[in-house]
Amino acid sequence: MMTLKKYLLSLLLTLLVIPVGMAGRVGDDDDKDPSVKPGIRRLYPERERIKAMKKLQEQMSRKAKPKADPWDTSDEVWGTVDVPPAMIKDEGAVEGHRLNVTTKTAEEQAQVDELLNTDYSIKEYGMGLRRMVWHDEPVTATIDELMPYITTDGAECLSKYVNREKGSNEVYFIFELQDSVPGPLRLCVQYCADDPLCYDELTFNIDGFDYVFYPADPQRGQLDKNLYWEMSDDELRPAHKDLVYALAHSHWGVIKLKGESGISHVKMLTDGQRDDFAHMLALYRLLGGTL
């Protein structure tokens, strides 16, 4: 009897314990140490590799630097640093430069060689920047073409636009005619202002270069108590040939009258005055005049 009771009690206890144990059971993954869990992402390595490579290509297309671990497929951004381009071997490379040149025709190669061999250093190419000097070049105008710009004042030839009154400011060429033969070419300067200058030196700045001239004996006077005049009339000699040529061929010019006290009067030569120099020199030479 006691044996049967013990058996029944043992069976009852067994039936009660089994459900409790089953209710408390957990999954295999959770009852193991993390270090021994199976790698879920490693179960299909080829699939994960393809996914990682695809994301890598997407990031590179945005010129971003990928993470070190290509298996990291999380959605966080993979860096922002530009991926440096791969070095491409180029036989057409030159020192300090890399030409994106593929196959070239002979003509194209010749053009490239010409560009590479061109001297691009800065050079000075004249273009009106050189000091003008005298040239015995032929006169292209005729006397008939020049005479409409010329007048004769007694036995003297000068531009018809020159005002020889003492109250005017002028600079011009003039010469005398004796039996149709020209005398020496002369340079005349007239100055008039409310202050005396007493100039004794003329500096012509022609196209950026100075030509200095010293008048021999300037004349001075006073028109009224507030107006002073000065005038010089000098024969031009061989030493002045460069100045004569420059005045007749100038693109622009300035005359500076330097006074005895150091004060100067500066005046821009007008287009008309520069044309007058050219007409007078041409006529002088056509008539046989020489310096």
C-alpha cells in the first residue's frame, strides 16, 4: 500500500513540474553567451557581400569615402571625404602637367608640341613704346595736298591755324621762303598767363619719352598789369632731328615749360597741333629743306 501511495505521489509531482519547466523555457539564441551565438548575417555571406558592394558603389558615386568595414550595411552615412581618383598612366605627361590625351594624329601632335614649346614669357614688342628717332623716309603727300593747311605770312610758311598774337599759347614749326627755297626750320613757342614764367627749358614728352630743348633767347613782355607774354623762336639743327621727327609722328604729346624759379607750365598738345607739325615737316622736305 505504501509503495503504491509513493508511486502515485511521485507521478503527481512529475505532472506538476513538467508544465512549469516548459513555461520557463527560452530560445536557443537567448540562453547562450553572445560570443557563441551564430552569426545571422554570416549565414548567407554572398548575399550580404552583394548588398555591401552595392552600397559601396552608391557611396562612391556620391564621391564619399566608405567605412573601413564593407560589411557594415547600416543606414548611417558613410563619410563625406572625396575619393581620390585612381592614377592613370599617361605617356603624354610632361613635367608639372598631365595631358588627357589619347591617340593623336600627326597634325594634332604637332599642334600640341607647338603649344608646349612656345615661350610664354612677357616681352616688350614696341607698339609705340620705343623712343622715336629720325628716319629719312619718303614723303607720301604732295604739295597740292598740303597747301590747304598752310599759309604764308609775308615770306614765312606756317600752319593756317596758328595764332601769332602775343596773347595766345602756341607751339609750331615755321620757316622762311626765299625764291621758293626754304630756310632753316624753326620751333616757335608762345606763352601767355597772369603770372610771369620766365621759361628757359622745354621738355616734350612724346609717347612717353622726354625730348629736352633749350630756347636760346626767349622774349618777354606784359600786355597789361595782369597779363604776361613770353615767346621763343629757335632754329632747329641736326641735334634736334629726333625731336622734329617725334613731333611730326606722335600719337600724343605734352609740352612742359620750366621757369627759372622751378615753376612749370604743362600743356597737352592738341590733335590739330600734332597734325600741323606733320604737315609742316612734310612741306619743308618736299620743298628741299633739310636739317
